[in-house]
Amino acid sequence: MYKKPTNATAPSIIRRRVPNQNTKRIQRTASREYAQIVQKDGPTNQQSYAHSRRNPILALHNARKSTWPNSRKFKSRIKKHLPQVIPQKIVGRPIVTEKTIASPQGILRIIPLGGCEEVGRNMTIFEYLENGKEENKDIVILDMGLQFPEEDMPGIDYIIPNIEYLKGQEKNIRAVVFSHGHLDHIGAAPILLEKLGNPIIIGRDLTIEMIKHRQEDYKKGTSKNLKTAYIKNITDQFKFGNMLLKFFAVEHSIKDAVGLILETPAGTVVHPGDWTMEDDPQGRPLVSYAHLAYLKTPTILMLEALAVANKENGKKITEREMLNNLTKIIDEAPGRIIIGTFASQVERIKQIIDIASARNKKIALDGFSMKMNIDIAERLGYIKIKKGSMIKINDISKYDDNKLVILATGAQGESNAVLSRIVNSNHKYITLKKNDTIVFSSSIIPGNERTIQRLKDNLYRMCDNVIHSDIMDVHVSGHGNQEDIKKMLRQIQPTYFIPVYSNHYMLKEAAKLAERQGFIKNNIFVPDNGSIVEFSTSNKAEMLTKKIKTDYVFVDGLGVGDISHVVLRDRHVMSEDGMIVVIVTINKKTGQMIHSPDLISRGFIYMKENKKLVEDTRARVKQILKKTDPKIEAFPDYIKNRIRNDIGQFLFQKIARRPMVLPVVIEV
């Protein structure tokens, strides 16, 4: 909550229902008279005005209480012609409405399962329970995203949230809401929805269709099991027990993105999901968040904090400027144009297709996810493609280079994506030429910096024209900057602030930014994954010391959660120093070695060039067996441990490397 100077703005109005024209006139009158009072009498008279009969809103409110208090006829007339309007008290004090007073003791819990210690894996639980009755609580979940693996996670496809906390509570899950269709918000849905018994999922058309397609990719024929509820209009509402679910429009880099409003007796959660502020949207309505200041208090703003990494102290690049730059590149490029972007950035892909087709260029899409997303968007009517402008990637050789625009995945340096395959000369249809133009129309996801830099280095070696945001403004982020966070806080004026969807240091920086804007420190909560933040109907708010389990759940192929940190450590060891297999054949009765040990090296040494080390290692194994009493209980296991430890130490002394030693004892 802000510690605002008393002359900052006119008193905000808490609206119980959408105001009619009469109410809007009253609000305008109140604001105009209020401004005149401040200008004439100074800030000291603001409080007296806000609570005096000179305030037309308060006068109407007081009339209901003072005139004919026992007259039902009067009350019904007032209710019929006027919405219930309550003046907000001086900013800095909690608002207590009639509904809050009448409600039983209730608690709203907010539990992030992911997205508060990393970029990705976004998933948040909202719980509401009354009188401590855990068995009757209502649960609404926001998003089920994936996180891409880090560099020290070899072989891992992606990481998903840990839902162990929800086991046994499936019957309490009322719905899963999806804010938009990016993978860090829907990527884990096919796995987690099935594990939770397929609760109702809520989202807009493009988002739901993308989830259905991912579900089919994961397990063919299972999308029919999804229980869907489409948000057809931004004014749609869903009621789940004590939770009222509403939505609001947000500006982001993908169509059908929505923000979440969750009204409960203990407070109103405002969660924009991923968001930005665009002053010049191309062909889209201008989005404002100021209306969120009129929600029922206390309000809890959960704001994506990734924006703190984007300082942009100068002029913010508009979408129009970015499109002008892309248009110039498409007009002037001497050869083929290959544009790398996110597969889910449907709006950007549409804009590039429109620019290229208007110049009679042929467009080819390359990347499974990109083709799938554009196909869905086209079926929904979000994209209209000029007939004959799209070609298949295997037909690009039929056209002149200066007539081709290729849209490709892999701008984050993903190993199997299109750009990486082109660089590694593994692409079936594209071999880079010196006069090709490569454009990175994407931002860098934190953690991918080194991978992307290597990709750029290799592209620079192969062609002369590589363009990215450090050279020209060819990308506008779907995320805000620091100034946008300040604007958002000023517009919404929340009671509580919870930064989310970033690494911990970004959450802390967002909290500091809010403090510098006048936010009370005790009303800011910086959560970790698994933190529990509680808000009660008695106006108490706290973050509990207790946390729930949110360990990584690794997905490797079709295996979900069967890879532990121990396995990753072994893979890391093998990737650095390789492995050596020691095979020993012994007599089952006597324990004597039958023949010389066999050694197999993988990623450790080239055995033909290291014959002395191989022979020394064999001799060491023979020595271990010779010194070991075969009468020892569990003799084979004992031998394995001795070989593993002794040979590992022996090899380190010889060449200062620690390969993984895998002993195999065969008894005959």
C-alpha cells in the first residue's frame, strides 16, 4: 500500500457493480470538485472534503443510512436507481466493506510452485478456506509451465513443477486457468493435468487449442479427455465457492493473453501474467490497467518482475519502429532472409508474413512448433495469409534467393532447432551463403546467454549479415521495463505487492523499486518456490516460515520424474571425464580370477594411444583381487567397491582425471 501524500489524487471509488451513466456523472463531479478544493484550500482540507456532504458520492451514501432508515420502500428505490458506491477512506488505511464484515473467518493462500526462483516453470496455487476447514477448501491453479534445462543438465528435455502438495486434494481443484500460450505457462499441462485427474481448464481460444495440440503430441487421443471452458469475452466470470474469477486484457507478444482477477472475502488478487505496456499497438486496441484500481480491497498485485532487467532509461522502442526496421531489411536484403523468433510469437510471425507477402516474396516456415501454432491461428481466423505466398521448406530451391523469407525456430540456441541445425550443416534444405541475412527477432531468455552467443559466433563465420537487437531494433519484448513497473504500481495502487516470474535477485530488485515508489515494506512479499503467503478476512497478511516441496521434476524422453540429481551428477561426470568399465571374471567357488581383466573406455582415453596406462590399470585390478580374501561375505559386491574406489584414485594420480568407474564382476 502506498504512503501517498494527501494531495495526490481524488478519493478512489470501490465499485460493487459496473456503474451506470448516473454514477459516472457523480464520479466526474466528485473528481472536479475535489480538484477545486485542493487548488483553493490546500491539501489540509482534502480529508474533510472526502468525508463531508460536499462530496456528492458520500452524500448519496449517507442518505441511504440517515433518511427513513426503517423504510424498506426507500431502500428498494435507492437500490433500484443507484449502484452501491462506497467512498474509499484515506489511502493507507484498510478498507472494510459490509461483505467483509459479514463473512466468516476465511483465509486466502497463495503458493507458487514455480516461477519464483527461475524464468519458467510458472505455476501458482490459490486456496480459500473458511474456519480452518482444509477438506472443504477451494483451489484454483494459474498456469502449468515448463522450464528449459540448464547447461549442467545433460540429456534433460525440460523441467516441470512438482505437484506432490496437491496429491489427495484433487477433488478440491475447481479449475486451472491459463493466462496465455507460451511454453513457460502451458508446457507442463499435458503431464500435470492427467496426474490431477483432468480438472476444468479455462483460457482463451488460441491458448486452449495450443494445449490440446500439445496433449495430442504427448499422448495421442488424450485431448478428448480435457474439460474446457473458453473465455469468449473478457467480461466472462466464473464462480467457484468463495472465489469469483474475472479477467482483464493485457498487452503481450502472443494473442489471447489475459490477466486474472480472483475475488475472495480475504482479498482480491490481480495477476497480469506476462505483460507489457505498448503506447503504439499496431492494429490492436490500446490496453490500460488503470481500471484495476477500482477493485474490491485489499488488492494483492502479483506482478511479473522480469521487467526489472530491462532498464531502458531512454526512449522505449515502439512496435511501429521495430516493424519499420524489419520492413527495411526485407526490402534491402541482397539474398535470402532467415528470421529466427519464438515459435509461439504468433503476432510477430503474422506481421512478418504480411510485410513479405505485400512485396511478393515467398515465405517458408521451418520448425514443427511454429508450423503448428500458425496452423491453429489460421484456423481460428487470427491470421489471413495471401494465397500463394506460403511455400514448403523443401521448395525453397525453386525460387530466387532475393524472393525468399524463411521464418525459423532456434533463436535461443536450442540444439535440435532449425538455426542450430543450419549452423551445424545438418539441415536438409538450407546451406548458408555469404549474402544471406540472419535476423534474431527475439530476446535472450536469462540462462541462455552463452548458448546464444556461440550460435551468433558461428553464424558470423558463415555469412556476412547477422542482425540482432544490439545492432538494430528488430525485436520488441513482450515484457515491460522498470518504468512500466512504476506505471503499473501507480495505476493499480494495490494494498500488497508480490513480485513473481523471475530469478530471486529480480524479485528483490522489483521489491526495492516498489519501495522507492512509496510502497510500505511490510506490504511487500518476496516468495520462493513453495512459499505460503496468507491473507485473512481479519486483515492479517503474512508469509509463513513453512514451505512446501518444489524440487525439480525432470522430463527425459517419456520418463517423468525418474531422473534425480544423482543421475544428473553422473551424467555431468561422464560428460567431463568420461567412463571406464572394468570387467572381471572369477571362479564362483574359489574366487580366483579366470583371465586378465577387460577394460572399456568411453570418453576417457583412446586406448590404442594409451597402452601403458591400460596395462598399468589391468595390473592394479589384478593386485586388488590378489589381496582380497575370497571368503569375505558378499565377495562380488566387496570387489566392485574396491575396484571402483581404488581404480578411481589410481587413475587420478596418473592423469589427474576422475572418470566414472563401472566395475562388472562375472562369476562362472
